[in-house]
Amino acid sequence: MFQYVVRRTLGSIPTLFVLAAITFFMMRVAPGDPFSGNRRLTPEVLANLRRAFNLDLPLWEQFWRYIWGVLHFDFGPSIKNRDYSVSELIGIGFPTSLEVGMWAMLVAAIIGIALGIAGALRRNTSVDYSVGAIAMVGLAIPIFVIGPVAQSYFGLHLRWLPISGWGDSWTYRILPVLTLALPNIAYISRLMRGSMIEIMRTNYVRTARAKGLGERRTILRHALKGALLPVVAYLGPATAITITGSIVVEQIFSIPGIGRYFVDAAINRDYPLVMGVTLFYGSIVIFANLLTDIVRGLLDPKVSYE
Amino acid sequence: MMLANYSARMTISGMILAAIVALAQPAAAESVLTRGMGSTIGTLDPQINFLAYEGFILDDIYEGLVSPDPAGEPVPGAAETWDISDDGLTYTFHLRDGLKWSNGDPLVAQDFVNGVIRTLDPATASDKGYIFTSTISVVGAAAFNGGESTDPASVGVSAPDDKTVVIQLEKPAPYALYILNSFYFPPLHKPSFEAFGGDFIKPENIVTNGAYHLIENVPQSHVTLVKSPTYWGADSVKIDKVIYQITEDDNTAVKLFKAGEQDITYDIPSDQIEALTAEFGDQVHVTSSTETNYLSFNITKPPFDDIRVRQALAMALDRDAIINKVVKGGYVLNCGYVIPVPNYPQPQQADCAMPKDERVAKAQELYAEAGFGPDNVLALSIESSNNDAYKKIAETAAVMWKQTLGVEAKVNAQDRDSWLAAFNDGNWQVFNDNLVGDFAGPETFLAYMDPRAEAGYGWQSPEYEAAYDKAMSTEDQAERYKLLAEAERALLDTYLVIPLSSSPSRALVNSRVSGWVDNPAGWHSTKYMSVQ
Amino acid sequence: MSELAIQPGTSEEHGVQPGLSPFRASLHRFRKNRLAVLSCWVLAIIVLACFIGPLLLPTEADWDNTSAPIDLFSAHPFGTDDLGRDHLIRSLEGGRVSLGLGFFGAIVSVLISVVYGATAGYLGGWVDNWMMRAVDILLSVPFMFLVILINVGLGKSNTSLFVAVVITLWLTPAVIARGQAVSLRSREFIEAAKAGGMTPWQIILQHIAPNSVNVIIVYSSLLVLEIILTESFLSFLGIGVQAPAASWGTLVNDGAGRIESDLRLLLLPGSMLAAVLFCLNYITDGLRDAFDPNER
């Protein structure tokens, strides 16, 4: 298994390289440049600006320079956030996004899996229907509606929790975490219910039951492990997406995470920041996928680490 | 790795900061003001930062030769007095006695010269150079900025002695005093810049000369300033600490205001103005800004090269309905290009005051004359930014054109940079356009539309140029305004643009704050305010 | 689990009730699910209303009647928006765009993802490795950048909107489908099919993909919703539906910005969207129960 991890990690380097190349050239084909936001720049000044950020060099040379920098852990300056380098921006914002995202996924996984199991075991009963309804409500109401409503009610009306911001107190965490968890609860409970029903029908679970194992033991020892597989497959990428920040939640609750940069960087054509967040995001996704595969291997002995 | 390294540095600088804060805090209850900020801070570098909201913070931590008073009018800042030569080309400023930087260094005239030189230096790659090369044309600025001259002495800003700054202009700019404030003309503390390079504006390194000093700048979260004891006017500065909270969501800001957690908001959502006015009365501030909105036609592309088409489209719009029934939110109907300015005899586009039926009939007639009708439908695309009010303006125009003329109009609402890139590409038909003036006067708007300024409209007008040139060499304001109005008239008559409105500047200001005065330039220095 | 006696697979998995073809038996089972049948009716009514309603009613803007409130006995029962357009008709028109895009997009995404995931998972080895690496790369490109590229490549149109939606949404189900295929690969009925001389491609299309659909179909009803919401985000960025046209996504998005002043703008398109979602959910459940080969 150690070998497997090492092999996968080494294997991710070319992936990241391809990712860097695709993103780099993609962004340059897109119209607009970092300086189109100011309409009064003379051609000379524009040329100065381009030179200052090496944008006047041939594209290939810019690319190699960038890769060279990355190999030395230098991700360059941000063009639009000139007070900070790309590494600094990610270094300051990521811990916050990670905190919100991890809690949200944890809450979502626990509640979602529990609801999914309840729905599957009490299939087509009122329990099942209410679980389905809860899930649907979580999905049907977008977070840009839930967030502001929660703010108004718990923050402004009841005054139980802070409206927005990111203070030291844990009270600042509750609303954003729950808001972010809600749609994930819905997804996870739906997936869990589906795969649990599926697994309860498989021969080995039937056999286990037929052999007289208790309902509880059957579920815990045999069914749960198998049923978690699709959920784990979902959790991997979903966690990667969630811990790198949600622009909507961060904007509504004024949370200084990195979610904002994914949209702003592209919109502002802040090339170094685009590259930085892409490579960062890519590494996290690759890491999450590796983790997913390892966990899947633990859950399902039929999956081998080739 | 870099990240780990960085966090260690952060902790140490955090401790130093904590110590500074502890020292800076007076024993008595300190008065704290919280102000909203609509976007995260791009840069606080005084010679680079270009966005108006960043200018609010700059205005607190730096001081230019002049400084905007509570109503935005220029009053003495670092300079106590000044003389202007009779030809309007030479400005001589005399600095106050005993001016100091926040670290105790004396502030001298050369620091202001260094500021301008750094703004213009091609290596700085500043967005603001145009201020000195075009808004006011400082001698030698364009050549230095463009790299043709590398000698700083060739720029017409000099310091004959420690207390005198002399600025020489190529042509008169009677509004120059509006430009020489901290946003465009901040001094540079060269020793710290030389020591830290671009990092000289980091809280642990920064040296300032304004009423406040920067102690904290957390991206996307907040910026904290404390009162600077070295400021010459420190005795009259009442607020000890200002926290600029970054609240990108306007609705969140309103909630913070209601909860008393934000004293001054950055904006007010259009749809809530009525309800908030009912609830908070005069704490709701809506006033005009220096932003003008208009639709532009690409006259280099058929059929918009035909004035009848442009005129028909202009006349088909019920501008009153667009602004007063649909957009609302404090936007003010404006049928001229320049924003409403006191004493400026603003020309209006002719059809704006026509009765509705007559206007529509004329529009249909011109549309038919230009060869369009049910058999030959005009299809066009309006390029717009995705700002709410703008999207609404574009959508309403599209619907009205469809209703009155049968034009098939689509709105292409994009992010700001793509929208402006579309303009620069020249591949647009109708542009949902805007311009934010550098100050509240007609000069800044008409300088931009000058055909020779090549803003990208590709239009020609000798009348405009003649009237504009004459105005620029006229010292007397009334006479100058009359000439500028002539230039604007030439612009409006070509129907290159359909002026629609001027944008509001909006804020909720808690009643515990005094010293807030509404003004179109949008200057609200914290040093003039106090809290109960 | 090795202790379990496992019975041979395929032959047993497709049991047939005497007297009815499998399809009709399934249909019969589906009809007995009252919730699912009711959902079908509601969905049908909404779809019909969206596609026919705007044709029958006037769509002209009424400038003298902007932002009219709800008045069930007036010409505009649900009021008008700020351009004076009837709110009900706007919502129905928006539904037309959203439903079309949602269903078509979900079907295409699911087809692509199931076939792709099943192929990768079944073949395994270096094919799996490369195919999933391609997915990894695409998944690692933040959403926004993909969208901007498509925008540039195809120009602005409903096609590029559709492509953007499908390209971003087939990836996650593909990962799930592949996971399913990996665990199916070593099942007995696949071994049996292999022994019976089926080519890998036949096995993928006839055994792996259909068996992965069970898991994906749960996900796909959510995909419709996700597409509708993604579209609203894309509209915000300027690649979505272009005004004056509307979609539920744009209407909900606009309405959400005005929660404080005019809840009506959010509620009507929002509840139509929610109703469609609920219906889809129950229909999906019903279909799975009825058509699942394991269900007996």
C-alpha cells in the first residue's frame, strides 16, 4: 500500500503539469487582459504594465518561466491584489476555507449517512418519505437563499449568532457551516439510501440474514461497508470542492477564505493567481481522490491496489 | 515551503502589531468607527491604487498637498498656501511647518516630488499615470511615463527647497486643485520604499503622513487604522480607530447596520431604499456621484453609421420610464452627457423632452427611412456589465426597442473585464457605457470624449475640438462652462451616445456619527467625523 | 465475506413474472406507486404550462404597471416585474428554458458519464489510469476557467451554454460510475459473461453500464436541479441565457437578491422549480423500484 501511495503521488506530477499547461494557455486565449479594467491607459503605459508582469514575452517563454518559478515554490505576484503574493493569499485564506469546509462536510456526512440508512431501512414508510422531503428541501432552496434568511433570523431577529464575519468565537462558524452542509446532506442521504437499498438485496447480505445473523449485525458488519462505497466516491471530490471554499457562503457571511479567488482571478484575468489557485485546487483534488481510493480499498476487499 | 514560512512571519508581525496597538490606545474609552467596504482591497500602494473605494482608505492614511473637505472641495492639506501663475501654468505650494511622517521623519517637499516620479516611472506600472499625462498635463510627464525620457528632472514637478513644491503644466487645468489630493498626489517615504520594495505598504513596514496609520490589512476581511499622533492636525481628530469591514454582500451590510455592527455602509441595495428610509429616515443617504451612464453606438459599423438609425433608437426609448420606473434606486434621469454640475449650463438631447406619441412616431419614421421595417428587422446586441442597475437598463432598452420598432435586441451581460475588453476589440454594436469622472466638473467628462483622445469611439468633430480647446484656455469658470456646453452639444447632436442617467452614491450612516456630508465626489474623510 | 455462498449471477438476476413481458411487468409495478404517478401528473402539468402558457397569454411589457403586486382578480394575477411584464408568464417562459436545458443536459451527462465510467472501471489497468487521469485533470480545473474557455471557443449561444453545463457536470457521476464498475468487475455474472465469450465492449454496454445506472439514476434527478442552478450562475457570468430571455435560474437569482423587498419574485419561480424537483425525486424512486432487475 505504501508503494501504491508513492506511485500515485509521483503519477500526479505529470497530471499537474498538464493541468498547468492547459490552464495557462486557456487563459491566454480568453479575451481581455488584467488591465482592460482601466479605460484610460495609453498604449505606452499598457506596454509598461505588460512588461512589469512579463506579459510581453513570447507565451512559451512565459510558461517556462512560470514552471521554473513553481519548481522553486515561487507562484509569482498577484496582479490585482498587488499587496500580496499568490502564496500569501492562499496561505492566509486557505486555513479559513478549510475550517468551514471540513466542518460542513463532517456534519453533512454524519447527518446524511444516518438519514440515508433510516430511509433505506424503513423504506416506503413515513420515515422514508420525510427523509426524502428533508433532502429535497435542502436541495431545492439554494444556499444564496438559505444564507440570508438564516442571517436575518438567527443573527438579526433572535440575536443568537453573529450576522457575518470571522471572529475567534465558535459562534461565527455555525451559520456558514450549516448553510454549506445543507445541500451536501441532501446529496449524501440520497446516495446512501440508494446504495443501502441496493446492498440489502445482494446475495451476501441475504445470505447473512438467512444464516440468522441479527438485523443489526447484518447492517453493521456487512451492509454498511458495501453501501458506503458510492458515498465515499462522492465525498472525495465533494470535500475537495468544499474545502477550497464556496464563493457564495464566503460572500454572504464575509468569510476571508479562498473561494472568492477562483471567480475573481478568472474575471480579473489575474493570470498568476489563476495559475496558483488552479494548481492548488488540482493538488487537493488529486489528494482527495487518492484518499478516496484508499478508503474504498479498505471498505471493499475486491478493489486491489494495482 | 513558502506557506509555512509565511505564517511564522505573520505571527511575529502580529505580535509587534499587538504591541503597537497597545501603545497607541489611549487609556480613556476609545471611539471606534466601523465603515463598510464593498470589495476586497487590491492594493494600498499609494502610487498604484486606482479604485475609488481604496481611495477612501488612502485619504485617511495619506495627505496630499490639498485635501478634500467634508463636502469634497479642496482645502489646504500638507500645503498651507499656494500661488497660481497668471497664465495658469505654474502652481507653487508652500508646505506647513513641522510636518512629520508617522515614524517621526520630517516630511519634505521632495517626498511629494518622489511620489509623482514613482507614479510615472514605467517600472512602477501604475494605472494612475494618466492623471499627470492627460487629466492635468504636467510638463514632461508623458515622455517620462512613456519611457522616452529617463531623467526625473525632466518632469515638471520640483522642490526648490524643503517647503516648496512647484508644478508646471503644459496647458491650463483650472480644476487642478481637485487632483492634488492624497488619492492622486500622495507623498512617498523613500527610505521605507527602498528598504522593503513593494512590501513597503505592509502594516509592519508602512510609514504614513495622514490623520490615521495602518495597523492591520487582512485580505477579504478588514483593514484597521488608528489615529496618528504625528499628524499636524491630530488635536482635532476625534475618532481613535477606524475599522473598514469588507462586506461584499450589500444585503449583509444592511443587516450589520441594523444590528449596529457597521456604522457606515458602502452602498444600499436599490430595492431597499424605500423600506430603509421609512425605518431609518435621515440615516439613509442618497446623493449623486460622478458616474454618468449612457448607451454608445459603434458608428464605424453599419447600420450605426447612419444617424437616422441612431436617432430612431434614441427616440424609441422612454428614458423617464427606464430610470424612474424601472431602475430607480437613486439613479437620476440625465439627458446630457456630463453629470449635473452646479452652474454648468447643461445641453440636453433634443428628443428627451418630446411628448411620447410624437417621439415614438418620429422614431418609427426615421427607422423606416433608414430602410428597416417588418421585412428587414434590425437585430443587435447590447454589451453590458452585469451590475444590477446596468443589466436592468440594457434589458429595458431591449424590450422598448422591440415594442416600438420591432428591433430584435439581445443583452450580452458580462463580467466587467470581458465587457470592457469587448469595447477595446471594437467588435460591438451598442455599448451600455459609463464614465466615472475624476472630480465633479464637466472638464473630466469632456476630456474623455475628445475625439483626439481616442477613447475608442472613432468619431470626429471639429466643432467639439474647437470649443473644447478654447474652454481649456479660459480661466473664468462661467465662460469656460459655456464653451464646454458647446462641445457637449456637438456630441449630443451626433447621437453617438444616448445619455440616460447619473449614478447615485448611497450609504447608510448611523445617527451616532456626525460630520458626514453628502458630496458627489464621494470624499468622506474619517478625520472630520466623530461618534457619540 | 468469503464465507458467503454466492449463487451464480446473471440467469437469476432477470427473473420474469409469468404472463407479462418484463417491461409491462415493470410498468405495472410503477403504476401501483401512487406517489410516483401523482408526480408524473404534476410534472406533466408544469411542463405543459411552461410550453403552452406563454403562447396563449400576452407578453408585452406594461410600462404604466411596473412591479404590480399580487392580485388574483386582475390581468396580472401574480403581479408584474419591474419592467411591467407579467410575473406568471415570465416564470413559465423561464421554465421552458430551464426544463429543456435541465432534462436534455442531464440525459446527455448521464449517458456520457455511465459509458465512460463503466469503460474505465471495467477495463482497469492503464486504460482506467489514463481515463481517470483525464477526469482528474478536468475536475482539477476550477469550474470558472472551463466556462470561460468554452465561451471563447464556441461564442455565445445556447449551444455553448449546453456544452458548458454538460462538460462540468458529467465528471462527478463518471467517478461514481467507475467506482461501481470496479466493484462489479469481479462479480460472478461478469465472469460468467466473459466465459460466455462476450467482448469487453459488449460487457460494458450490456452489463456494467446498466448496473451502474442504478446508482447514477439517484444522482441524475439531482443533476437536473444542479443544471438549472448552474445555469443561473452562468447567466450571472454572461454565458447563460441572454436577457430579455429568462430561465428559472436567472429569475431565482434575481429574486434572491431582492428577498428583503419583494419575496414574490423569488417564490413563484422558486416553488415551480421545487415542485419539479420533488416530482423528479419521486418518479426516480418509483422508476428504480419498478425497473430494477433485482427487485422481485
